[in-house]
Amino acid sequence: MTKTEYARYRGVSQPYVSKLARNGVLVMRGDKIDVVATDKVLDDKPVEELEEPQPIRTAPRAGGDAPPSQNRTSYAEARTIKMVFDAKLARLQFETKQGKLIDAEAVRLRISEHVRMLRDGLLGLPDRLSSTLAAESDPRKVHVMLKAEIARELEALANAIGA
């Protein structure tokens, strides 16, 4: 895909795509852009990183200007992929230390613990209310009692999650 076609495809200006090409961000196959590989590189970077990307230069290949094999990754592509991976890993470590990210397994365990508490509380409603509800003849009072007990269980869940 040409730079103009790629700019239209990405919804950006052609000078911006040229700037990315000059800085070595685009994955090129001869004079065409490798769309799949370039999209992977660009989609992995936040917009602020793309404003001033670091240049990536490839070493001249032995054997002239023949395009690289479609099945092989060039050194520049491999280096770009490694740089993107390292940047993502550094961002994850930084956000974890800031407290923006938490352990997903710990969250799953805590949620399952609270859901079990809610389940147990709801399943205990018939045992707690059966004799009171059986003695009540007014449907409105039965409704109010049930609603109050369910609200109490949900409030207990909300308090447990908030603690």
C-alpha cells in the first residue's frame, strides 16, 4: 500500500505518514507499506508516543535491494517489536507501582468471596422469614418485609465490597 493510500486508510494526513516513514516507524516492503505489521506497531503505541517517534534504521542487506522474504522478520521489524514490548512492559510495571493496576486473580477471588456471601444470605431468607411471612395475611406487608430483607443483603454486599 502506498503512503497516500495508507494515510487514507488510517484517517491521518499524508505528511504524518511520511514523517512516520522518515522516523522508521512504518514497516516497509520495498517502497510499499506492510499494512498488517505497521498496524501492529502503531496500534501498540499511545498517540503521544507517535508524536516524536525514535528513528529505526536498518542496516544495508547483502545482495542488493531485493525485498525480504514474506516469511522472515527483518532486523528492524524485530527490533521495533522488541521496543514496543519493552515499552508496554515498562508501562505496566509503572502503573502497577502507582496503584493503577491490580492483580486480576486477587480481584477474582475477592469477587467470588462476596458473591458467595450474597448467595448464602439470599438462600437464608426463607429460613429467617418463613414463620413471619406465614403469619402475615396482608400481601403489602409481605412485600415490604421481603424487599427490606433483600435490600439488607445487598447493602451488606455493598459494604463488604467497599471495605
